[in-house]
Amino acid sequence: MRPTPVEERPDHPERLNEAVRLRRGRRERWQREGERSIGQNLALIGALGWTIVTPILIGIFAGRWLDRTFGSGIFWTLGLLVAGLALGCSLAWKRMHRE
């Protein structure tokens, strides 16, 4: 096993400085803009839901078509459902960190 390089450790001063800088920026933005309204939060939740559900449904429908075409049971449906779930969660994660 290789030891973790010093600059990649969570307690390294450069990483700590970066975390503090990000936290200050978020706090300043919150103080300047205030909290989002309930309507904005509900809209964000709905958008995140559709961001996850849409790739899953596309995977299911594409998988069902491939399974019917090739007569492969649920092989493609299951595989594309999992791929759609992974893609949807990844997209939702990126969107949450962007907001």
C-alpha cells in the first residue's frame, strides 16, 4: 500500500483553505440573497425528480424494445434501467451542486 500524498490528505492546509473559502462565499451569498422561497424549493425538488425519472423511463422503454426485438427476456430492460438510474442520479447530483 502506498501512503496518501500529503497534498491529498483532508487536513492539508491548502485543502482546508479552499474549504474555508467556499464556505465563506456561500455564507456571503446567503446573506446577500437570503433564503429561497418555498415555491422555489418545491420547483427545485420537482425538477430534480424529473431529472432522475426521465433517464430511467427512457432506459426502460429502450430496454423493452430491445428485449422484444432480440427475445432476450428482461436482460436489456434491467441493464438500461440501472444505467438510467445511474445517469439520472449523476445529473441530479451535478444540478444540486450547481444550485
